[in-house]
Amino acid sequence: MIKLSSLIVGGLAAGLTLGAQAGTLDDVKKRGTLSCGVSTGLAGFSQKDEKGKWSGLDVDVCRAVAAAVLGDANKVQYKPLTAKERFTALQSGEIDVLSRNTTWTHTRDTSLGLNFAGVVYYDGTGFMVSKKLGVKSAKELDGANACIQAGTSTELAISDYFRENKIKYKPVTFDTSDQTRAGFESGRCDFLTSDQSQLYALRIGLKDPKGAIVLPEVISKEPLGPVVRQGDDQWFNIVKWSLSAMIEGEEQGVTSSNVADKLANGKPGNKRLLGGEGELGKNLGLNPDWAYQVIKQVGNYSESFERNVGSGSPLKISRGLNALWKDGGILYSPAMR
Amino acid sequence: MLKQKTTEQIKAATRKTESGSHAFYNNPKYRAAIYQALLIFGLAYFFFTIISNTFDNLEAAGIKSGFGFLSNAAGYDVLMSLIDFSSTDTYLRVFIVGFLNTILVSILGIFFATVLGFIFGVMYFSTNWIVKKISVIYVETFRNIPLLLQILFWYSAVLATLPGPRDSLSLGEAVFLNVRGLFIPKLVGEGGSILVYLALAAAIVGIFVLRSWAKKRQDATGQQFPVFNTSVAMVIGLPFLAALVTGFPFVIDYPALQGFGFRGGITVIPELMALTIALSVYTGAFIAEAVRAGIQAVPHGQTEAARSIGLREGKIMSLIIVPQAMRVIVPLLNSEYQSLVKNSTLAAAIAYPDLFNVFVGTALNQTGQAIETIFMAIVVYFAVNMFISFIMNRFNSNVELVGR
Ligand SMILES: N[C@@H](CCC(=O)N[C@@H](CS)C(=O)NCC(=O)O)C(=O)O
């Protein structure tokens, strides 16, 4: 009888282990799709259109990983997550990678059992106010109500800022960005605060986008990037280098349209990146054409940026910090060799 | 003769088995104890394995665990707090802030739900067709619409459409209602105000004394005393008298438009209003049903008997029917109140900073310590509901039929 019960207990206990530690690559290959955590809907970063097709800068990271691993950028299953849900979804193994405008912070990197695989967009916390308010600087916001999304690094940044400047505010924290925007529109709050890129995205969703302005202040560092579970170094490398392939593609001038030509006739660096020479793909446990597929199907960083948040999009965000290091920004890929 | 023999045979047989069962494990008493010990051991082992397994896994996955985070600074602010709170306070304090906000909305909800429930429950028995219909419509509507929808309705469709601070609806320039909430004047007591509070306390104690005195007198002499009217007079009169003597030691702090909104007075945030209204109206519909069931459970003969001794209709309800109906109603109330407390966790949908929202939501997310925060929340909701159960059971034994 004891034996039986210990068998049952052991079985149950084994069933209660957290998500698998290693072998994400094998899991994804076996499943045939990549499970990618994105936002519930944020213009330019991860957004679903009427046909159910996802697009955005964060979505392109999911697509890049799928292209590198499965050879097909469309083999992605998107899981929309609120700020509160995202880390648990990754820890429990529900998603393979989290690409949801998530700030790389020390605490998250070191205590959640997660690893940040790079930076897709360098951002910072900003403020959006109604034009009618006549406010020109965030310092004038003493006593105001703030609409914020719960479970974000914004909650912490804003608290620091008001304390430093010895002014007061009341946070009204909502679960989703839709609620946050609705709170701002109804006048429940005087200002909405979030990463600045998201302010532009939320603004175009307002009934009267011209009635709101984004204040000049940027009060924190919010480097946004994809996240994976700790303890699976191979998978960590794959996500890190899939993103780097997009950035390196821009550095080398490889685009989705000239990629075949660069593979055939390009410089040695082009050939190494695209799998014509060397063993970069093999070292990752992927096909030699991993980066070729990324750039062919998703595009290089510049293509993705302009299409989703830059000149080719309604957001019209300029490259700023997110330009290449050669062009006055801080975007930089480790050496592709 | 034959019979006797049989009995003896049986006795012998019994003796035989008894001698065979001398081994202690055949003694039913010991046997039960052994099984129980085994079960307890098995359960302890089961939970030990689960817990140690969980902690091993957390460590292997690089996830922090333990309750140490409770003494760290939270670093974020909370919309509403019944005690002082700033972002430099600890997660433990966030926990307390959230807990108090949960208790606040639960108490308000339970109070208004009970009032609504009893009003609409009794209305069902009205001889007036319209009054009865209103009761039926209320119950059928609000009981059948999901609570979350009702909360969002009050918050987004009603309160969010109120005008901004500058165009507030106002009542005598003292009470203001706008999209930021309800702003009411606050009575701030000065020096002698303590006397007024004491007078109020004395009046409340007095009511209880008066009630038991009047009951004793009625039992002895049959004479009635206007307890209700006297009580009201005492509660209003005594503090008023004290205020008169001390020269009205109060100032009224009126809310006033300043900067981005109103300052001063008491602010009731729209999140609290929406949640309280939705919880009260929803639970009130269930309580109305419980009240109806309770009243219907009282045999009609009781009403007729009461009429035959000449009681007025109103007295029949309050003296004969409702006290007997309470035997059915109270156990149902118990479960409705417990549901209300659990349902208050829907606060997160509208930014009301209850325990679930500020602790299981934000604190969990900032620290990543899901198991610890959820465990603490479970303990709290469990304890609150045990407390409600305890109170209601005490109350129940008061209204129960006294066996003779
Ligand atoms: N960078 C922030 C995230 C900020 C965040 O979640 N922003 C909101 C903007 S209001 C958002 O993207 N919401 C989209 C959603 O909930 O789906 C963090 O990592 O904590």
C-alpha cells in the first residue's frame, strides 16, 4: 500500500514540475510552429488586423525566429498577453519566446528565471496629455491623475520621477492598453504615461489624435527586447542571433530584395551571414540558410522599422537612438563571424 | 431445550472468535488508529514532496522564492489607501493597503446588498401588482447578467461619461460629482469634538439598554414603549446637545476646484463607486430571492393566526413572518456574503486597488513571486470567509428554533 501511494505521489509530483528546462528548439521543431507572446494590441509593435494577421516590430522578431528555425516566418502562433500575464506565460512554458515591448531590467533578468536576448527598440517613459490642458512640461503635472498599465516598469519610473521632483500624482492602473486609453479619453486621468513609442501608438487610436500631445520629457531607460527562459542556452543563442541577423543585415546593406544576389556575389561577410560560407547556422543547431531566410522573409532591421513604426507607418517615429551606431544611434550587432 | 442449546452454541462460537481476535491489529479501535496514522503520514509526505519539489524547481529555473521580498520597498504608488502609503513603503504594506480596500468594498457591498435584498424580497409579497412586478424584474434582470458586465457597465457606460472636474454636477456647491469621482465635505473635529463623539457612543449604548428594559416591561405588564422613535431621538439629540454645549467644535472641509481637480473633503473614486454599486445590485438580487424563499417557507396559517389576534399587517410582517423566515434566510445570506467577497476580486477590471489588483496583480508582476503572493491572497480570502461564516453561524443560532 505504501508503495502504491508513493508511486501516486511521485507521479503527481513529477507532473507538477515547471516548464521544461531545455530542448525548446526540439519542441518547436516537433510542433512545427513557434509560440510567441505578444501584446493584446499595440499599433506598430504587435497588432492584429481584421483578417487576423499579426504585424509589428515585435511580431517581426517572432517571425525572424520562426524563419531561422522552421524556414517559414508564418509558422508562428501568437499569444496576446497583458503586462501582468507575460512573465508567467513564459516561465510556465506556454510560450517559447516573449516579444512584447518588454523592458530589460536587472530585477527581471536576475530573479524571474528569464534571459533577455537583446534590444529591439531603445525607449524611455514619456507622457501624453490633452492639448486642452495647456501643459508644456511634465513638471507642471503636480496633483494630476495618471492612467498607467498595471504590472509595467512604467509604474516604477513614474513613481521615482514624481518623488524626485517633489510633486504628487494619483495612479489609475488598468490591465490592458485599451482600458488605459479609454481612461485617458474619458477624462478619468489628466495624462497617460508609458514608453514613448507606445504613446505614439496609443495616440493614433484616439478618437481625436490631434487633441493630445506627447511631452518632451523622457524620464527613464526602457530598452525593449525579446525574452526567453533561463537554462536553455541554445535557444537563448538562437533568439539573440536571429535579432542580430536583422541588424547585421542593415549594417551590410543586405535587404529582402537583394539577399539572393548578395549570397551569390556579395562580399565574404555577406556570404558568411547568409550561409554561403562558414558554419554559423550549424553552431546554432540550424540550417546554413537561417539568416538568409530571416532577411528574405522578414527583412533587415531598417526595413522592419520603417514598415512598422517609421516612415512607412502611421506612427512616423524617427530612428533616433534606434539608428545604427554608424548613423548616430546605438544599435549594434556583435560580430557575425 | 433445543433453543437453549442453540444459544449456547452461539456463545461458544463467539468466544472462539474472540480468542482468535486477540491480535491487536484485529481490534477495530487500533485498526482505525493505524489507518488514520498512515493516512496522515501519507498526506504529510505528499505535501512535503510537492512543496520541496516546487522549491527545487524554482531554484533550478532561476526564479527567486521566499517571503523576503515583503520587506523590500514596493517602488510604485496606489490609487487609494485607507492608511498612509507611499512608494517607499514595503510590499507588506501594499498587502495591507490592498486588504483594507478589499474589506472596505466588501462591507459597503454587504450593507447595500442586504438593504436592497430585503426591500425587493418583501416587495414581492405586495398586493400591489406594480410593486410586485418591479421586484420580479429587478431579480430576474440583475441575477442573470454576468457580474463583470455589470461592473464594466457602471464604470464605463455610466460613471465614465460624467463631465470633467470643471463642469462637475454639484449640489449646493458642497457635493460634486464628475468623472474623477464623488467629492463630499468632510467634518473635521476640533478641541471639544471628543464630547460629541462620546455623546453619540452613549446614545448607542443607551438604545440597547432601552430595548431590553422595554422588552422586560412588556413581558411583565403588556405595555408597549415607542422604542424606535426614542432611539432615533437619542442618536440625534444627545450629540446635538453635546455640540451645543461645546459650541459646535467642527469645521467643514469643503472640496474645492484647484489645479487639476478637486482638493479637500472626502473623495470617493469612481472605481469604488462602480464596484460597490455592481456588487450590491447583483448580490441584492440573490438576497431578494433568499428573502422571498424564507417568507414563503412560513406557513400561511401563521399570518391567519396573527390576524385573528388582531395584529396590524405591518406588525404581522415584522413580528411574526420575518423572524421565522430568518431561519431560512440567514444560512443563504452567509453564502451570498462569501460570494460577494470573492467577487470583489473583479476589481482589477476597473482599476480599483483591492488586494487582488495591487498585490496578486502588481506586486506579483514586479517581484515575479507568484507562489508566495497567491498563497498569501488565498489565506486572506479564506480567513475573511471563515470569519463571515463564524459571525453568520452565531447569528443563525440566535434565530434558530429554540427546542424545548
Ligand atoms: N516596457 C514596459 C511595458 C509597457 C506596457 O506594457 N505598455 C502598455 C502601453 S499602455 C502596452 O504595451 N500594452 C499593450 C497590452 O497590454 O497589450 C514594461 O516592460 O513593463
